[in-house]
Amino acid sequence: MSDPHDDRMGRQDGHHYDAPESKEERNGKSWAYLVLGTLVLLLLILIATGTVQIFPT
């Protein structure tokens, strides 16, 4: 017989909730988003200055 507390943790699709992220995992994601944001900003600046052409003529 299953534990009644397990039913509360289940979602509608039958999967259980994920465990909270560790501090290292959160910190790693922060660095990854920072690098990704920097690359996007750099690309936008290059497009705005005309160094990178979106539609070559």
C-alpha cells in the first residue's frame, strides 16, 4: 500500500516534484546566464554598428 503523503507530492502527470537546487548548481546557472547575456549584448552591438550584417546587400 502506498503512503498517503506520496499522493500530495505528485503532479497531475504522475511525476514527483524535483528536489531543490544546490547552491553550486544555482551559482553555475547564474554564470551561464551571465555569459549568454553578454554574448547576446555583444551581438546586438555588432549588428547596431553595422559590423555584422543581417541582410547583406
